[in-house]
Amino acid sequence: MAKVAGQCHNRVMAQTLNKAAIVVVTYKRQELLAQLFDSILQLTQAPWRIVIVDNEHSADTAAMVQQFSNRVTSRWGKTIIDASGNQERVVYSPQDHNGGGAGGFSAGVKQAYNLGAHWFWVMDDDVAVEPKGLDLLSQWTDRYQVIQGSRLDYDGGPFYWQYHFMTSLGIPDPIAPAAFGPSGRKTMNTMCFEGAFFSRQIVEKIGLPDPRFFIYWDDTIYGYLASKVTQPVVVADVVMRRTREIGNWDIAGLRQLNSTSDMNRYHIMRNRGYMARYFMMHGDYRPVMFAVGTAATAIKEFIRLLAVDRKSIISGIPQLFHGWLDSRKLMHDPEWKPMPALK
């Protein structure tokens, strides 16, 4: 991967991106957010807008964003004026409630879209972007509408991400090859909001990210929906690195099982109900296979409890069960509707 990534770095950079917006979702992690802000200021290509979605609606975060905005203006100056007459590159978007990552990305993409963004680079607050990140992503925009750049883990090593989703089972492919070929890219049918890069045309066709997920599977399904209208790719170019250390269990040296919370465990199971509804809508729902995938997901989470989160076994198992029960209710909710296309 490093060899291919090096080859990609040596390519001639593409033209400056037109109206590329960075969308950041943050919640109670000001120290990590500060690292992200510092890295954005090192970008070799100026973003058109930087939308900061604050799920905490914190005075501390608001002050940080204002200071960051001043630094951005000093670095790159004002940007293209929008319909409201605003020329500031940094847009602060405090939320009236914590909508989780799913709600935050839905709100952030919506705001950037309404401002007129042509490209969306979405990320959490626990990453740092590489200086040439936008330049490297721009190399692919003449061929692809959805691009997932590669990442480094918090320790500087390569971060393996399961880029192929097995729709019949509703689970990521655990044995998808990690290596990139000479092309420096692989096709995918999913997405990760930790660095996903997609065009305005995609948002128009499949709508905004679904905030009802709250956390987990929201980006997976957004990538799945995108794969119905275009061919998404993951590329070897390293465009960001993770900055938050997470307890994990290494598997075969590259793949790992990370620590998680009981809230995540609940939503991992519950949101399979939303997943199934989207599969039904596109004719990809296979009841027996999906049930096998649900069982496999529960087993994986039980293994995670035993291997990584042993202190949470007593509280974690009931959350998995309650999430599964609620997923069954969602699968039969007569009022459920998908997120609408914008055009």
C-alpha cells in the first residue's frame, strides 16, 4: 500500500476543486477538534467552506471556531460570496440537540448544500487531515463522484477499512483484500464518514444522510445508496490520520476489533432495521441471509465484549438484545419512508 500511495503522491496534481466544503461534526472533544483545526490550516488547497456542526452547542466550541475562523481568514482570505451575502470560509452550526453523528452529518451536508457546495469532505473531530489531502482527492474527481481516501491509524500505521459490503448478509466483508493494485484504487459499495468525499450530484440523487440512525450504519447505507447511482472507489492516497487512541484487539496484524460503548452496541443492532428497509426499497433484502447476518453481528459484538470490553459484559448484552428487538419494530413500521432525493 505504501508503494502505491507513494506513486499516487508523485502524480501531477489536478485542478483546484470548485466549491469544496469540509463538513466536521463535533461533540465534547475540544482538544481533538483543536488538532483537526491545526491540520486544516496546513492544507495546500484552500477549502471553499468549512462547516462545523456542534452537537454539544458549547460556548467553548463556539469560541474555538471563532478563533479558527480568524486564522483561516489570515491564511486564505475571504471566499466566494453565497446567497446570504456571507464571505466567511468557516460556518459555525450549533445544534439544538445532540443528533449523533448521523444527525450531525445530515445537518452539515444540508447546510453546505444550501450554501452551494459542489463537493463535500466529511469527517469527525478525531482525525487530522494531511496537507495534500484535497489535492490528492481532486485527482479522482474527473472520473468518480464518491471517493474514500486512505487513512493512517493513531499510531501512524495503515488503517484497514472494510470497503466491501455484503448486502445479502448486511455486514462488511471481513476478508476483502487490503492491498491496492497498480491503479491505486478499488471499487466499493459503502462509505465511511471519516473522510468520505462526494459530489453535489450524489446528494441531489440520493438525498441527505439519514439522521434517524443517530450513530452507526448511517455512512454504510449512504455509500450503499450512492453505489446505486454511481461507482464509488476507495483510493490508496493517504488523506488523513486518526488522532484518538482506542483500545483494540489486533487480528492477523492488520485488522482489529476496537472498543466501543453500550450506546453503540444498541445502535449497531437497532439500525439493522433501517438497513433492511433500504434494502427492501432496492430489492436487495434477503430475509434468511439477512437474519444470518444479524446473528453474525450479534456474535461479533459478543466477542468484542469478551476480548476488548470485558468490564461491560453485564450491561452490554442487554443493549444488544434491546437493539435487536427495536430493529424488528423498525422493519415493520408502516410509517417509515426513505430520505427523499433533493432533485
